[in-house]
Amino acid sequence: MARQVINPIDASAANDFFAISKSDTVNFSFTVRGIYVGGTGDVVAVTEGGTAVTFVAVPAGSILPIRAIRVNSTSTTATSMVGLY
């Protein structure tokens, strides 16, 4: 019998999504498992532990496969972002 291979992208596919509103203080209602970036720029994502990390020059059309609770408005220049959870 052949072994079944599970595509890791399918196993972690998002169940839902929302337009991200950047904020330095207000967390998302959900922890996201990815961020789609519609317009090129920097993304300052905040981890579940509260650490802000800057992803520099993220190309338009990219998905950042990260868990985050917020995208800070300060220093985030990317646009049209969608949270995947």
C-alpha cells in the first residue's frame, strides 16, 4: 500500500480571513497563521509573545506564513493586507 503524502500547505490552509487594519495597540480578534500582502512594503508583525518583528520589502502578492496578533501601523508600509486564520 502506498504511503499517503499530505501537502503541508493544505494541512495549514486558513479557515477564514479578514482585512487587516494596522494598529499599534489593538490586537486582532484571532491569532493569524499567515498574512497576505497585496502591496509591496515593510510589515511590522507582533508575535503572540508581544515581540514586534519587521519584515522588510515584502513583495506584493506574498503570504507571510507567520502567527501574529497584530500588525503595527508605525513603520508598516505594506498595503492591502489580509489576515488568514
